[in-house]
Amino acid sequence: MRARRTAVLPALLLPLLLTACTSGPAGPGSSGSGSGAAASGTSPLQNPDGTRPGLGALTSAADRKAGRDVVGRVRTAEAGSRSGYDRDQFGPAWTDNVDGTPLGHNDCDTRNDLLARDGRAVQRKAGSACTVTAMTIFDPYTGRTVQWTKTQASKIQIDHVMPLSYDWQQGASRWDKAKRVRIANDPLNLVPADGSQNASKGDSGPAAWLPADPRIRCAYVVRFAQVSLKYDLPVTPADKKAMLQQCA
């Protein structure tokens, strides 16, 4: 009997051991700052048009080198004048009436498109296929998960990775308005993030501002570089130096 009881014990433990071995890291719905949070979102290296959800950290040596290679292709130029800049120069906020972007003319404004892109357990206004009213969202800039509702709209804001005033100073002042509307609504240039992070950033480049969570900074500057390259906008020499350092 003693030998039989000993044989039964491993059989009872086997399912528990298998469960423990196959469980993955906590996802964005279950962790605000644990190891799973760093893996939340899509790597910018795998998201060249910005349509895939979130912004995932670049942690491997190979990915960080690839990130530096992207940043290395960015042109530099000193910032021009901010004179004449106005948000209206980039069209109405979050318009769906935009050509040349993946989410334009889809009967939903850009802000709601981005909330739906990055949110989980998304709820919408009754009778609407567009208006997001509640969701769970992982904020890459702080590494925290946020339970968001429309009644607290400013808790999550849509960050222009390459700020519009920065664009203006680096050459967008010479563009036609249609192109400015495009960069303002391009999902490649847009990340839903913590409202206080967005407010503190203002129109700063990477030399003056970076996300609070250091794990996401390489991915953030790679996304900044992707926008710069897509629209052939230079960054300042100080910003490029700071960008390269983040993926060192």
C-alpha cells in the first residue's frame, strides 16, 4: 500500500506542474508594472504603419541594434522658427476626413480609432460602432494598466509622438495643409498614453523629454524616427544624439 500511494502522488501533481510550466507572464490586463508589462504592445520594428496595437519595448540586443539603425538614418537640422504655428494649421482635431492614412475615411474619428486600436474589453456608446466609452488600456509611457471611461477622458490622451509644433519647426510649415492633416492623424505618429505624461511633454523632442518608464524609451525613439523618415522631417542634432543613446 505504501508503494502504491507513492506512485499516485506524481500523477496528481503532474497537471499542476504542467500548468505552472505553460503559464506565460502577466499581460497588460493583470499587471501594472511587472515583467509582463514590458512586453505589452507591438514592437515598432514590426509595426511600420502604426496600425497594430500599442508600443512594445525593445529589449534584446538585436532589436536595440535594429532600433539604432533606424535612428541612424534620420536627417538632422537645427529647429526653425515657431512663428505662425497654430494647431488649426494641421486641420480639425481627430478628423476622419484625411487622405493617405490607414484609418482615414472609415466613418470613425482618429481619436476613437486609436482608443479601439490599443484598448482591451472596449465598450462603445449604444447604437455607435465608433465612440469608445470604456476600456482597459496599457499605458506604455508609465508601464501601468489603466481602467478608462469617457467620463475621465483626459486620463488617457493621444500623444503625437513627433509633436505638431516640432513638425512645424522642422519643415511642416512649408507643406500644404493636406500633408499636415495627414501627419496629425497618422496612426504611426499616435500613441494613447497617460494624460499627465502627454501634458509634460508638450512639443519637446527626445533630448528634453522621454517617457517615465525607461524600458520603453528605445521603442519610443524608434517610433519618433519612423515618423521622421516617413515624412522626411529632420530632428535636431541634440535629439538624434539622445535617440541613439536610448538604444545603446
